[in-house]
Amino acid sequence: MKIFNIILILALLSANLFGQYANVNFDPAMRTFNNFKPLPSEEDMMFTGAVPANVNVVEFQFFRGKNKDYKDPLYVANWERGAGDESVSFKLPVNYKLVANKKYNIRVKYFQKVANADREKIYGALKNNLDAYLGQTLQSSNKKIKLTKSSKDMMKDLNTIVTYGLREYRVTNGIPFDGFSDLVKGQIDAIDDKKLNEVLFDATNTSQAMASAKYRDQLIKDLQTLIHAEVRFLLNSDIARLINQYDIPDVKTEERNGYFSINVGYGAVFFDGDIDNLEYGRAPYVGLAFPLSTSTLAPKFFRNASITLGIFTKNFTDVGDRGTITGPIVKRPIYLGLDYKLFQFIRFNVGAAALEEDTVNTGTVSGIKNRVFFRPFVGLSAKINLSIGLDK
């Protein structure tokens, strides 16, 4: 029991703290973060900074350092001023961990609330552009009305018109635009290849051509009305307009020290036999573990696994009639294996042990005049991380 008590104590000493944010202050005048210091790496950040009273949205966009065009951001975070908030500073949590020792391009945007009169101008411009597009893609004759593109491509184009038209605006208290609804697509599908010469005419439509034209116009009008209504619903929310933009290229992140670990555990080495008659030795062990990856952003397996090397603290003396089993070089069993995290405090070890025993019929391995052989081992351990860093 003593060895497991030791493991538990060491594990508690090596526990990490979670849920903390690294503070980052943005200076728009100098266009710097934390007075030119590198950004924290591989941890969540809390961005703060001054904000004018007329600004109600601050947006941070993160790009790869090689992305000089500032397209396709890796991550976007927004701060929005709440109702009645008259503060002159913002506080924005960024739950995106930056890779250590890298460069990022960062774009910061300030937005101001749009007045109702300007909102109507935005609506008018979008409506005109959407109507113009529909006029180009709907072709009609006396016999039928046809689309020049598939309904899928038309939906994509219509969404792009709205997205591009609102690229310098942000919806602050409503649902962001994610595209036109399926109702619009259904209306487009209903129009496609619609036969107009089958429309019945009556006293108000004195000819087939007049009836077809009237029916065609109604189909297009219904589609336009539906599209206009969805745009109007979007713009009924509060809208903010871009008033300032700051591009900060090649922002460095902190370097992170590597580390290795001291492993202390208890394990067993299999020698021979079957499940009903096992021959094995067991003993405490101590060794070093070198992680496959020290990055918190690496795949889970590489974050949790290490290569471990060490020795058992005593020789095996109670294994059948084998006598004392030691190890080469240091006269203690040596092991090499894989260390993997089972729980926050417990590690599972598996690998091979290098062993040595004195027998009559032995050869010589690298000058060792005893039988050297290898057997599998398993164990449980705790570890203490030791940082590796170089003074600058």
C-alpha cells in the first residue's frame, strides 16, 4: 500500500490548474498587444482594451502569418456592448489556443450602430441587387419560364449577394444571416421549367399570351416578395457599421519550454507460464518519461503518451527456481516502454524489460558473461513534470 500512497501524493503535487485566462491588452493607437510582447500560446486569452463610447462591436480575426490577404480567418471573436453599457473598455474571452513560437496576422474591427435611415438604405441596395440577379437568371417565353442556373447555384449566389453586401456590417441583437430559407429554394424550384402555355385564360385575359405573361409576372413577384421579406426580417435587428480597422501582421506567440517527467510506479514482469501458472516478478520502479508531444494542441494520443526508460529498484528473487534475476550494466532490471495517461493522476506503463541471470550455458552479449534476455512488463505510475528551458 505504501507505493500507491506515494503515487497518489506525487500525482497531487503534479496536478495542473484549469479555467484560467491569460490577459492580453490591445492598444489601437500603437497597434500592439501587451506592449510588443508575444501573445500567450496554447492557452485561452482575455483580450481587453479601450473602446470609444460610439463603438458597440469589437471583432478580432486571427489568420495564419502567411495569409497576407487576410482571407478565411482561423477564428473570429466578437465583443458586443450590452444594453445600458456605457463603459470605455471591452473585455473579450478568446477560446482559441495559438500554436507556440508561430506568427499570426490579426485584424481588429470597430463597429458603430446604424441609424434607422441608414438601415433603409442598406435594405434598398440589397433589394435592388437581388432583383437584378433574378432578372438575369429567369428566362421566359410565351411557352415557359426557365432558370439559367440550377436552384442550388442560385441559392448560393443569392446568399453571396447578401453576405457581400453586409461585409462591413454586423447584426448585433438578432440572428446572423446563414442563408435564405428552404421556402425560397422551393419557390425557385416551382418556377423552373414552368409551362406557361397551359395557363387558362378568361375574360380578364383575352389571349393565351396575356394569361401566360400575367402568370409569369406573378411567379416572379411571389419569389421577390419572399426574398425581400427575409432580408427585411434580417435588417429589423440592430445593425453595426465598420468605422475602424486595424491590421497587425506577424504577431509572435510565446515559446513554450519542453519538459520531461520522473516516473515512480509499481510493475510486474512476465517470465513464463500460462494464465493458470504464471511466473512473474514485481517491484517498484523509477524512470524518466519523454512526451511524444508537449503541445496542448497535438492529437490526444500524442498529448497523453510518453516514451519511458528506467530501472526497477530491486532485483527479482522469487520467480520459480530461476534464482536472482538482475539487469545488464546497472545490475538492476531495466525497462523501456510507453507511458499513457489513464486518469488525471495515474499513468499506465507497458513495454519490455532487459534482464540478466547467471546460468551455466550462457553466451556473451556485449561483454556481459551472463544470459541477457527480454520480457514484457506492465505497471502503474505517477509522474512529476520537470521543465526544460534555456536562459536568454
